Amino acid sequence: MADSAGIHGVVVPVYRLPPGPCFEEFERRMQELRQALGLVVLVDNNPQADQRLNALEAGGMRVVHQANRGGLAGGFNAGIRAAIAAGVQWITLLDQDSAVDPLALVRLQEAWQRHPGRLLLVGPAIRDLDAEPGCVQDTSGSDPYARPRLLISSGTTFCSCDWDRLGPFHTELFIDFLDHIWCFRAAARGCLLLQDQRVELAQRFGAPHPQPLCRWLGMKLYSPQRHYYGLRNLRWLCRQPEVPLDLKVKEVLKMLVKPWLWLLFEPRRPANARAICAGLTDPLPGPHP
């Protein structure tokens, strides 16, 4: 169980989780998180309620029905509000397919002991299950924290008392780049971002790309809808003063190439073409809440 000083809650938006072994594995991971940390908030982000999630609701496991309003951003916001209402002290955000040792997540709390009184966002080291394994970093006798400019949303942990200062995720972004602007805005407000190298979170980022060149470039296969949000949200991101110039340039350069590869090497070419046109011309999201 988590440190007796406070409950550590986990917020997991759930969307179109396949039946069978996949759901059974998901249920096992959620039960392990509940037993180790104290509270798991499952956000049912399906347009139609997933009754399997209701069956999981019991002591330490809560279900919030969000119906995909605001996408992943809306799911995180709704789950965070429910976790805070339940009285948790720390909150960790997780994607439904993220794999992490629940007891290792407890270690993320140690950052607040090292930096008392600081506004913190703390995350684990990330391992892409489709990438080549890297070297294990030896943190014995040294500072285990890297200081990145950006944390992906899955695994990011913060103190519930800081939620008002951090602010919500931007629901108009829906999914892509929502963690980018959340982190950069937090940093602009004096937040220290830490990545605990002792805690590893494993996840797949999209499906492997069918084209060798695209795989070599590090691309994953996403839906035309994701391509749309990637393009539209990048246009919005480049207008935000909190985002560093070098990151804006890097992402724009990638987007000068990627749409051509989507059209050349991916299935659903007509849908991709429509997504690209809409992503480049649709009205942009409003200001960050």
C-alpha cells in the first residue's frame, strides 16, 4: 500500500479496449495498481458506455463516464477531478496500454522529499516496446533524476494540491501535443520537471509502420484522424509563447515531410488526403484554459 501520509491515485482513460486476453491483462494491471497505490480512476471514454468497466468498480476502483468529450485531454481532466474529490495526495496519469511496476510508481513520490515546497511534475523513464533496448542507466549513489523539458502524459505524476496551479489539459486539442503545452506552460509557471530513471514505463506508440523507410525514420502507423489532429494542433502549438523555438522548428520540419509519406506509403490514402487538407485549413483551438 502507498505511503500512509496520503493515497496515490492513478487516472486511466479507457477507449475501445479489445475483448478477450487484452481486457483480462488490462484488468490484472489495474487491480495491481489499486492494491499497491490505493485508488484507480477508470475514465470510460467510449461514446457508448463499456459495461465491463462498471463490473470493475469496487473498493479502490472508480469509474467515470466521460463519453470521449474532449478526447484524451477531457478524460484526464475528468479523472483528475474524481481523484481529487476522493482525497488523494498524488496523482499519476496512465494510458490504458502502459505497463509499469505499481510499487515502482510509489518511488515517484520521493521527488517531493528531495524538493520540498516546489511545484513538480515527475515522470518515469519511457521504453518504446517496438524500439531497440537501450543501456540501463546506473543511478546508484547519484542523482536519479533527469531534468527534461517535456514529459509524455502517461506516467506523469503530480501533487493534487498543485492542480489549480498546473491547470487542466486543453480539451480542444483532443489528443496530440496536449502533454507538450501542459508541460511547457507548467515550466513557465515555475514548475520543475523531473524524470526518475529508476522507474520504467513500457508502451507502444502506434502500430509498426508497414514501410521500411518510414520505420527507419521512426514513424508509426496512425489513423487519418490522428494525422488531422497532429497537423491542426501543431499549427496551434507554434503560436504559443511558452513553447521553445527549437521545438517548434523541429516539429514543423518533420511535418513538411510526413504528410507526403502518409500519402505515398500508408493505406486509406483518400482519408489521409482529406485529413491533411482539414488539418492545414480548419479553425484552430481557442486559448488554453
